[in-house]
Amino acid sequence: MNSQTKPPSPLVNDAELLARVVEQQDSAALETLITRHSGLVMGIARQRLARTEDAEEAFQTTFLKLIEKAAAIRDRQSLACWLLRVAQNESRQLLRDKQRGATSSEPEVLEQTVIASETDEKQKDVQLLLDEVQQLPENYQSAVILCHLEGKTQEEAAEQLGLSPGAVKGRLERGRKLLKRRLVKRGIGLSVLFAAWQVNQATATTFVTTTLLQQTASTCMSSVLLTAGSTAVTTTTLSKGAILMSLAGSKKIIAGSVLAFIVIGGGTTYVISSNSGKSAPVVEEEPKSNLPVGQASKLKELVTKVTEQEQFYNDIEIKAVSTLSFRTSEADPQPGFDVNPYEPTGNLDDVKDQIRPPDYEMHPHHGTVKFHVKTEGDTFEVDKTADVVYSVVKVEQGEVVSQEYLVHQITQTLSSNGETVLRNDNQQGAQQFPAAGLRHEYAKPQSLCFSSNRHTARSLSDVLAGFKPSSDYKAISRANWESKCEIIGEEEVDSEPVVVVRCESTVPDRPAVLGWVELFYLAKNKNYIPVKVRSEAGPDVVKGMVEELRVSAWQEIKPGLWYPRTSRMTVSTVDGSSTGRKIMAETETNYEVISLTSGQHDEVIQEVE
């Protein structure tokens, strides 16, 4: 685990830890949860699955499922009960998949993957115990799991459940009585089953390695970060697809991350700001700066200039089209298969539940995103459609046996009447939020640079100033990134004089290595619109990954008011080539400004004339 993260107190209960993960994207809380219940989950996985890699897959999938379903878990105090049930189901499903995949011509594989765990009497005792515990009423079940399966004291269990030690003791006694009563009919004693579990655990805990814990925490945190700030793609789709595939190697991690940053973000993210009207942002308290007085003053002056320019684009209507291209060999047609990525044969959403690793691998190949944004005062309307084509391959014994291209389709609308925000999409249906005063900022050219989900719902001036996200903003986006910025100089980019600002963006209570370092090149002669943005990921996101966005063509929509016509973004990572970097994905976006009402700017022009 990351030594720079201060872990939560061991006394913090599961409900609070899970809330921190979901609401604050707290990596330390996630690591604590995974470590706390790792023995239970691995014990269940090893009971059914003899091969180490299969047990590890069930282990990781169980915790990914926890992240996916976190918002729907009603009794978070009894999280151990939920994990027991899901670990059982995931291990059972993986076992069925292995049984279907094993053939009579491969008896040794069948024996290693399936039969070994079923022929041991102690394993049968363990399974009987797990099945019987799962049948207990949940209040008794949680006490039995914590004390007898996870080995906690009654005092520790009481802390986890928010009960007194006496209450836990009473639940344990009643739970054991119910178990004994049912087991008498089977002719077996409860103590025999508990002893079998202890033997099982002595072996299972040796498989919970530091590497496995780190991989699981990293993968789950990726899922949290992809979910935070966006609902464009459900966690189900990603965790069973690109995210879960990332467990196999760094290229697939990057593919999953690129998909999130470009499809969820990448010129399509719903960006909302808590600043209403056409006045400058109003905050209760100006953030404290650690910069020297002179630098802090210059940054404040720059923020004022950016804010003034942003106000000229308050009432605007635009359309944009983004084309996406993923440069991974795994996504290309594989040798021996007559398939065309530009002629997909079906819809991914129709079969996504059947595509499970390690039998299938899924890689994004290309896509198109179209969106239409209109803002007027405190009201806004957004329509977005996205089609991303995936290569889906079936793998047997390390060899590709089939390949097809399937399209994943997203449709979304977002609107506000100034008091309520209504969101509707084909993934999660309709949702409504009370959010008076929120504005949609994406159409402003200063915010087009936010090509990831870090700064959704933020204006550029808010980010540069270091303002903390408002509560309304977090309620909509679920993202909580904060930035510390400084001006590092002036230079030219493509003959444009620019001010260069460096920002370190992190989430509170998470180590800085999980964040991003971002360089904004603000064009002084083009309304302080970023002509270039370079963002480098911390090593725990994807080591060496860099996003770079450039405006390659401009349009002057009114005298002195500029807007990008075309922007290009690349996502690259380190490799062994002569340049030292490999481009993993590209996107090109073309913008059309339909209308712009800018009374303030017209007045300024008239005064100058």
C-alpha cells in the first residue's frame, strides 16, 4: 500500500470507509477495506478454485463489484455479509465458466481447475459452513462472520457494527444456536466446520500477497476515478470490460484510462459551475496561497483576467464532433480473421454480461462523439451521443479463437431550468437534482481544455484560483479535485504569446502521487483560451501517461472574440522506441458556434472604438 497515505484508524467502521471511497475517492479508505476483508474473500475463492490465478481473479472481481454496487448497498455496517455473498457468487460463476471451458481432451486441466477443490472433505465442510452462515438472519450473520470467519474479538466486531460488546455476544450465541440446530440434522458438529475453516484460512491467507492487494486497490481506485465526475459509462460496463481487462497488463490499463478520459471527458463531459449570472465568482473565503507575495499577486491578476473573458461566453450555443482513434495492436484485426472494425456486427450492450475475462478480451478501436450545448442565463441544455467500437476477442489457452467488432452506444441529455438539473441517459435512466444556480461551463472556450473527468463542473478561473468545489457541484459530479497553481512564465506556442500556469491537482486525503501535474498555456491575444494543455499522470494512475491537447485552428466569431475551430488531443505513454513515447490514442474535435450573445463584450468594443 502507498506509504504516503495516512491510513484510517482501525476502529473506523466499514460504513464510514465505504462512504469515504464513494464520496471522496479516498484511496487509503479503499486500501483499508480491501485489507480488512482480504482473508474472508480469498478464503471463499480458494475454497472453490484450486488454481491461484482463478482465485485471484475472483478476489479482484469481488472488490470491483463492491465499488460498482456501493451506492446501492443499504446496510454498509454489515459489509462482511455482502462480501461473503458476492464472493460466493463470483467464485461459483467462475467455476461454472471453467467447467464449460474444460474439454474431455484436456483431463489434466479439468482436474487442476475444477475437481481438486471438490474432492477434499475439508473443502466440503468449508462450503457447508459458508452456505449455512449465509442462511442466518443478517444481524446474526454479521457477528458470526466477523468473529468466527475473520477472527475478530467481540470488542472489534462491536466497533465495526456500531454495537456494544454485550449485544455482539448475544448475537453470536443466538447465531451459533441456529447453526447447531440445522447442522444436527446433517449429523455434523459446528466445531468441526469451524476447524475446517481455520485450516482453509491457513492456506488462503498466504495467497493474499502485497502485490495482489496493490493491484486490487489500484484497479478499484481506477474504477472509482472513472465513476467520479461522470455517468457517461456505467461502472458495470467498464469493470467488466476495459478496467477488468487492465489486470492483464499496462497497455490495457492505458486503454481503459484513455476510454474514460476521452469518451467520458474528451470534449463530451458535462461541466457545471457553481457561478451563476454574469458576475465574477463569489466565494465565502479566498483560498490561502503558499506562493510568495509577488507570485500570488500575479496569479490573482491572471484569474481576474480569465474571469472577465469567461463572462463574454455566458450565453452561447455550439455543436461539436469528436473522432476517436485508439492505437493498440490488440484492437486491430487479428491474423486469420476476416473482420472490419468499421463494420461492427452488433451492439456491445446486448452481450456485455456474457463477456467475462479471462475468456474474452475487449479493446476500444475507434469512435465518434457528437454533442450540442446551449446555455442562457442559469438555464442550459445538452444533448450528446457517442458510438465507440470495440474489438471483442475470445481467448483459449492464450490463443485468439474468435474476433468481432461491437459498438457501445451512449445517449445523454442534461438540462436545467435554473432550479433543477435533469439528467437522462440510456445507461442509468432519468435522474433529477436540486441544483439552483449551477451553470453549464463546457461550452465556454476556456473550459474546453478539461478533456478528462478531473475538473468536470469547473470553470478555468475556479481551477486556477484554487477554489474548492461547491457542495452543489459535488452532488452532481461526485468529483472533488482541488488544484494548487502558479505562473511559471511567458513564451510562445504556434506564434501565440501565452502565459504558462502549472497546477498540481489532487483529491483531498489522497497522496499527491495519485494526482496530475497540468500545464496550461493561455493565449493572451485570444481571450486567455488555452492553446495547449499538457497533463502528466501520477505513477499510481498510469505511470508515464501524458495527455496533450492543442488548438490547431481558430475562428473569430465576433471582433475580438475567439473560439477554437479544431483541437487535437493525444494520450501517450513511455516505451522503448527512439522517441521514448508511444501514442495510445488520439481525438480530433471540430467546433461550430451557432450563436453567441455577448452584450458586455459589445459594450467594451464600442467604448474602445
